[in-house]
Amino acid sequence: MHVPDGFLGVPTSVATGALAAVALGLALRGSRRELGELGAVRAGLTACFIFAAQMVNFPVAAGTSGHLLGGALAVALVGPWTAVLVMSCVLVVQALVFADGGVTALGTNILLMGVVGVGVATLVSYGVTAILGRRGRAAGRPVGRGGVIAASAAGAFVSVPTAAAAFCLLYAIGGAVPIPLGALTLAMVGTHLLIGVGEAVITAAVVGAVLAVRPDLVRLAGREGTPVTAMTLADGTVVLRSAVGGAASGVGASSGDGASGDGADADVRRRAERPRLGRGAAVIALAATVVVAGGLSLFASTSPDGLEHVAGALGFAGSAVSPLVHTPLADYGIAGLGAVGTTLAGLFGVALTLGLGLLVVSGVRRGRPRGAGAVDDQPRPAEERR
Amino acid sequence: MTTAVVLPTSPPVLLAGHTPGIARPWERPSLVRSLPPETKLVALVGFALVVVAAPAAAWPVLLLAVAGLVAVAVIARVPYGWALRRAGVELPFLVFALLMPIVATGERVQVGPLSLSAAGLVGGALVLARATLGVGAALVLAASTPPHEIIEGLGRLRLPRALVDVLTHMIRFLDIVADDLRRQGIAQAARGDHRSRMVRLAATAASAGHLFVRCVERGERLQLAMLSRGYRGALPPSGRPAATAGEWGRALALPVVVGAVLLAVLVAGSVGPLGAGGPR
């Protein structure tokens, strides 16, 4: 779904670029909390991983194949803000080093795959985890491995067609050629529903594999690994600590490492019990999802003939040229489709705004200092106190 | 690293998308190669903007842009085979552009047995031309600039420091991580990767999960190593001097010339009223 140069006009490209820059700025701030100190290394390697994971292709329909977008996977593994940052980095490198995705469309691509894809995946994944967590608490156990996998898969499935729908919305605003919005949306969302299934399967499998080996590395499970941190002791020596195998390592004097290791375990346990988003936020998130999903399905079911049209036109149905010759394609811009398209666009805009709002809220919450009673002996380097 | 990934079974599941190749076209010295990266980045964005801004009625400007880009590619000594392979990323949207005459609305034209939209024909050709020019210009940059210099150029263009650091680490490890994935693919194939497609997909996804764990652990080792060597959150800036006016002039020659011609054509009004219902 890497949009090249020339699909959208200059004003739209500049506007999406500005929006993407704002989102990226927020993500840089937010990811500092998710990654901890010196997070550039971890974010860079996660970006490498997402880049590599995008090489995993899977068959979609006859002859076509999709590849992983990775937004939902990044949300599950490293958290929403870092996911936006990482996806943006992947897109920047793809555009500038691999000529994949236009330079003028870089903002558009970041907005679609980095912000909308990641935002929707965050809402759905965290919403599902919060609901499951609530049920689990009633039954006396936290969200299990299956719950986390299901939540990440749900996020992956919804995020792909939503990003496709967002592309259609942008195309309706600044597209270069007049294509009926209804037909375009059907074709894009239809194909991307299938890609979404593949995305969900792969995301679930990858999250499951990581959970089996290093559950502390799956942020969606609420047990994020303690990032490498450095602490300057009173006598001037620097103590380093990493999460590798829960062990601590030091340079120079290393007294107190054992204590900080125990503290990390307590930290991990405490975070596992802490819900990631508030209950109210989760309900709103799920409601927004239902609205988006409901809008999409309504759209698809009211015009099955339109879907067949597009399937024929795009050649998925295996019918090559012959139906095209006789079909009155000029009748394509059905008034009803346009109206539904507009409704969809409206619903989508609302959900998107809500999503961004929730993202900001959750970011602010996470940044809020914890209660005085909480055990938090995570060492912090002096630089942070600037 | 080889470009072609040898997997004993088919169809390949891994590495069908991006493959960072062994080809290092930027090792060929050229006039474009020696320009500072920030000037080339600005030139690329300027060129792409001019191309996207050119309306269909100003098609001669696009021809001029093609001629200019080919000239620059020759000066930059871009390897043609490499460029053609890399240009393959454009293919999915090529299909989209080819479909435009069929699905677009408006006046119809009879071409052979097909009834096509006139606006779609013009628009499809225009989109194709713009996208190809954009890919071509990006390939000239990629062919004449090592990836780490591109990132350095972004830093000189005042991209936030934190972002540049992330990109630097990403570029630094991209080959290693992609190679890890490739080796996992070979190992998977060597261990009897001949079962059903779903089983293979599951195994691939599991490999990807392990790849993530490896990435994080590599990052942790790297952080510890960097910390113990005095890194405290920022990479040192490179000592290269800022670009001179002459270098900026050489880099920006193509976009400025094409942009000026486009502006002249538009101002002269020889292309008629713009954006009046036609493709923008």
C-alpha cells in the first residue's frame, strides 16, 4: 500500500505531510516513555525487524499476494507510540533508500500506515485486552496468552482495511483522476479485508512465538521488558542494567544490582496487573470500532452488485475482458453509493479523531507519575533530570 | 548478501519483497556521488513536487523532466539493470493506473472493443508518468548516496535528533537483520519445508518471532556496549563541512530549471484554464 508520487495532488500531499510531522513529533515524545533511556538503539532494531517482517508475503486471492504491514505487530510488541515511530522510520527508509513509496507521498504513507493503521490497531488490541482483562479479573486470573494473541490478531485484522479506507478518503479529497469513491472504496477495502486476514494470522503467530520465548517483550501483555538503563552512583561509577535473562550487569562497582533485579521482577508483576487503558476508554474504543466495522459491512452488503462489478473489473473473479465489453460502466457512479460513501467517510473521520484523542489520553496517563506507595527503584541516569 | 534468495522449495514465502542487495552502486565515483547528501535530498523533493504539480495540459514540461532525469542518471552512472529491478516496487500501482481508464467516470472514448473514460486515460497516463519520474529520481539518489549518508543528510536538514538516531541505528543493522531472516529461511527450508502452505506460513511466522527476540537482544547488547564506551543518548555529529553554494547550485539545477519552465508555461497561460474539471 505504498502510495507513489502523483496519486494525490500537491495540496493534499503537503497537508498529509504536515499531519504526519505532528504525529511523528508526538510519537517521539511518547516513545521516550515506552522505550526508556537510550531508546534509539531499540527503536532502530525494531524498525529493522518490521522492515524484515514486511518481506513475509502471503497469498491473498488468485494470483495476488499481500505482505505484512506490521503496524499491529509493532503495537503489540513495543507499544503504540514506538509503533508510530518505528513504522515512520521504515517508510522513510523505504522511500529514500528503496524508492518504495513516493517522496511527496511520504506524509500520506506515514499517515495511512503509521498513524491510522497503528492507531486503529491500538484501539482494537488494547480494547480487547482491557475487556478480557476485566472478565479475567472477575474469574480471578489475568489476561492469558490466548487473550493477548487474540487481541493482537483483532487489531491487525481491523487496521488493514481501515488504512485502505483512509486512502480512499484521501483520494476523494485530493485524487488526481475522478474515480467514483464507492467503487474505489469497495475495491480497496475488499482486497484489504483479505490482506487483513493474512495480517491477523501472521501477527498472531509472531506474537505467540515471542510470548513463548520472551513474554516480557510483548508490551500488549503488560509485561514490557525493562530497558537498559544506566545509573551513576555516588562514587562516580556507572551501573548498567539490562533485561537480558533478568540478570543485571555492571561496570565498576556493582553493589546493589541484586536489589535492582528483584525490583525489576516486582515491577514486572505490578505492571502485569495494571490495566493498560481505563475501562471507560476501552468501552469508547470498542464502540468506535463497532461503528467503523458496522459502517463497512453495511456498505458492503447494500451493494453486492457493485462488489461484483469491481471484482470483474479488477479481474479477481477470473473473468478477464469479456464482461468489461458489455457492462455499462458509465453507470458506475450510482447516487446511492456516493451517499453511503459519504456516510462511511463521516463515520471514519469520527472514529479516527476519537482514536487520536484516546492515543493522546493514554500517552498522558502513562506519563503521569505513579503513586508514592509504588515500589519503583528503576535506576535512572543523571541526564534524565535535566 | 546476495539479491536472489536460494530457497530449495517453491513457491517462496520469504523475501519476496524488499531485498537489500549486494550491489553498491554508490561505490562508482561520479559528480552526483560527490555532492553533499542534504543537497540531493532537497533536489529530490523539489523535483518530485514540480512533477506532481505539473497538470496534464503541461505535458511538455514532463517530457523535459524525463530528459533531465535521464541526463542526471547518466552523469550519476546509475547501473541500468539495478535501477530496473528496483523500479519493480512501482508495479502494484502500475496496475492501478492501468485500471483508471476503465473505472474512471466522465466522457467515454471507444478504443477497440473497450469503452474507456477520457479523463481516466489522461489521468492514468499522468499518474504513471509522475510515479515513474518519482521512482526514477529516488533511484538516482539511492544509486549515488550510501544509506547512512542519506540519513546524515536528513540530520543536516534539521530532522529531530532523536529520529535521526533511530534511523541511523536502523540503517546500521538492516543488512544484518535481513541476513538473519534469510538464514532462518534457509534453515527452515533445509529442515523439510515441504508441507502444506499453512504449516510453512506458521513456521515462517515463528521464525519472525524469533527474529524479533534476536533484534531486541542484539539491541540490549549494543546498548550495554555503547553505554560502557561513553554513549549517553546522542551520536556525535559527523565532521563534514556544510554544503557550499556551488554544491547547492549543481544539485538543485534540474528541479529549478524544470520548475521555472513549468511556472513560465503556467503563467504564460498557454495551457488554458487550469483545474477546470480536468485532471489536476
